[in-house]
Amino acid sequence: MPARALIRSTCTALALAAALSACAPLEPWVKPYERENLADPIMAFDRYPVSTAYLDHVYEAREGARGATGNAGGGCGCN
């Protein structure tokens, strides 16, 4: 029985350490003035983010509707 108690306490200590290591720090890792660099289309999970943004804009201008892509614009294409 002592071996099981040792294993149980070790697993409990490891779980507690993992839970405490997941806590967020008091100040954010990314400062507000650094967020504009991360919001750049080049940082998207797309292979060709700039061309995708352009094609989204073309489709929005053609259809006269806006999709859920977050691009600004209207139906006339006169941004």
C-alpha cells in the first residue's frame, strides 16, 4: 500500500504543478502597441493572405454583399 500512496501523491503533485503552470501572468505577453504587428494579414494562417484579402474584396464588390471575412467595403467597389 505505501507504493500506491507514493504514486498517488506524485501524480497529485504533478497535476497540481501542471495546473499552476497554466495560470496566466498578471500582465499580457503582447503589449497593446505590439498587437498591430500581429494583426497584419501576413500573420494569417493562410498561404497567400494578401491575395486572399484582395480576392475577398473583389467578391464583395462584385456581389454587393459582405462576407464574414472582416474586410471593409461596399457594393460599388469605391473604397
